[in-house]
Amino acid sequence: FHAVASHTKPGDRLVLTGNHPLLGSWNPHQGLELETTAATFPSWMGRINLPSDFPLEFKLVTIRSNGVLDWEHGANRYHRTSTSGRSTMLTNLYGDTTATLMPFEEVSSAERLP
């Protein structure tokens, strides 16, 4: 997953949570924590292996340095995972849940990084 979230501040965490146990089953404290660096900010990245042909529903949540949860406004995001066994990188702009998720990279399982 790739998210652009320029609203975050040092000490904040950006988490992807949703309808699968690997995404915390809607518990942000157990979701996929995305990572950024000073060089890549405001881009945040995370990697997860979900089942094929899975109807994924998810949202981005900012966990502020003081522990406050800042849920992304708008409708939940939806994406059905690939049936081909190929990886898909999805890009999301934080707060714009109306945008269509656009895969920007797809690689076969043989081409995946370890």
C-alpha cells in the first residue's frame, strides 16, 4: 500500500485498518502500520499479503503522538484482490475516499522482493 498523507506530524503513525485480521479487523492498533522517512514524506508505504479474490474494505487512520485516533473522513475504501496471484500496489490520497484506487505496480510472485 502507498498513501500520501501530508497532514501528519513527527510522532504520528499512519495505519491501514479494515475487514481482514491482517488489517486489525477494524482495530487501528492492530492494523498495518505504514512507514515513511524524512526523504520520502509525505509518502507512506506498507506491505501485506492478503488472500486472492478477497473483497477488501479499509480506511486510513492517523494515530496521533498523544494517542488520539484520527479516522479518515468519507466512505470506506474498497478493492478486490487479484485472482492471478500477482501483487498490486495501491495508491491512496489520505482523505479522498471518492478517488478510484489505481494500481501503479503489478508484479508476479516470482518477481516479488523477499
